[in-house]
Amino acid sequence: MNRIHINIDRIVLRGIDPADRQALVNGLKTELARMLADPTARAAIAQSRRTPVLPLGKMSMGQGTAGARLLGGGIARAIGKGISR
């Protein structure tokens, strides 16, 4: 079984309530796990490489923990697109 390790050193977020941090992290982890469960997506990003900076651009967030969770999922999808190039 191949393993994929993704290390995220820092995510810069402006305007997010610190109380919503864990919901964002949970959304990010859940979506990354879902994406990596797909064999096609997994093969596309399985090559070893380093991406020092992956600018994702502006992303909007809804209210509260639900909005933070959705934002985390959106960040995960953007990361998946960025590293599969």
C-alpha cells in the first residue's frame, strides 16, 4: 500500500474567528482524505515533490463553524488541484 504524506506548515487566514479554527481543520482533513481515497486523484498526486508556496487566492467563508468547515473543504480541493499539476 502506497502512502501519501502531506505536510502543511502554515495556512494564512485573515478574518476567521479563532473559535472556528477546529471546524476549518476538520473540513480540510475530511476533504483531503476523501480526495486521496479516489484512486485516480491519488495517482495524479502520488509523485514526490515539494511545493514551497501554493497561493490559493481569495476564498469566501459562510457564518460560524459550518462556514469554516466548508472553507476547509474548499482549501483542500484547491490544494489537490495545485499539487496535481
